[in-house]
Amino acid sequence: NSSVLGALCGDYVTLGKPEQALSRVEAAVKAHPQELAFLDLQVRSLMHAGRVEAAREVLAKAEAIDSNYAPVLELRGTLLRQAGQLDEAISYFERAAKASPRDAEYVYLAAQTLFMKQDAQAGTVRLRAALDLDPGHVRANNDLAWLLASSGSELDRALELAQTAVRLGRSADTLDTLGFVHLKRGDAEDAVTILTKALEARPDSPSIEYHLGAALAAKGDKEQARAMLTK
């Protein structure tokens, strides 16, 4: 059952145990060596375990079975992106999006890579396209909210996107974005409340500390703001 196996592997990775994920996947691949879903999981598990060359070898086997399988295209794009070959990575993400036109993740990955190339305009277009496909895509909601707030435009839309991201995927990142949006909207008290929660979720984050310090200053609490910014 590839869906259950994928969920189990994801849990092992979250727990910092990629080798346990890999052992489960390798048993599945041994039983079904031509099953692309299992090979896909094997590549991802190897990457999480830091075994990039082995991941490349398994990916080549998967490509030999079906070079137009969307997850395989995405994995090749991811490896290219990690190697700094951004244009080539984008082309693979776009091929994956064509192979699986209802999956917003591949469009989102293309957007991320365009931002890495400093092409904010094209990246923003892709983010909006990803949300058209899947309005509940957490990272697309989060990233577009951040971009809009950073530019000071469409702040009502930014708030809506950030709230959706927190509702569907509450984390230090999404809370940080929501707090940042409130700060940009002039809602300093709400910003302090939410950024405090973000810092509780990730207490070693200088960027969240910076945003919280700015929110405290905007609220008028200069002493705590100075302490947070100094920290």
C-alpha cells in the first residue's frame, strides 16, 4: 500500500529516522521492483538520509521504467535544483505539472525555483496558478501572503492567505507570516500575540525574534522591543 507506506515514511523522517523509512521502502521495492510509487519513495528516503548518489541511481531506474511519471520528473528537478541547475530544474517541474495537471505542488516548486533565480514576477504568477489549482496549498498561501505583505499591496488578500495557511498548516513559518502580515497592516497588538506563538514554536529563530521586536516597537513597548532585538 504505497499511500500508507508513504505516510509512515513521512513520519519516520519527521522523527529524524530516515534510515527506518528506508528499510521499510527497500522491503517494498524488493517485493515489487517495477512499482514506480515504491521507487519514488526509495529516492526520497535516500535523499533524506543524505545518500544523494544512491538516490540518483534509483531515480535512473525509475526513469527507465517511465520517464514521464510526474513524481519522477519532480525528483529529477529537485536534484537539479540542489545542484544549482535552476533552469533545468524548472523545466522538469513544468514537465511534471503537464504530466499531472491537477497537482499544484509541481507548479509551486517551479515558483520556488523562479524566486531562487530572483525572478519574482514569474514566481508570483506561478504561485497564483498553484492556488488556482489548489486553494488549500499551505505553502503557496503562506508564500504569496508574505510577498504581498512585503510589497505592502493587497494587504486584505495577504491576511486571508496567511490565515488560511495557519488554519491548514499551523507551524512556526505560517505563524511568522501571519504575524508579519498583521504588522504590515498596522495591527501591532495582533502581530505581537501571533509572533509570540511563532517564537514558542521555534525559539531559536533570529528572524522571528526580529519580527517580534519590530511588532513590540510598533506597539510602543520599547523596552521589550530592545531586549528582543538585542537577543
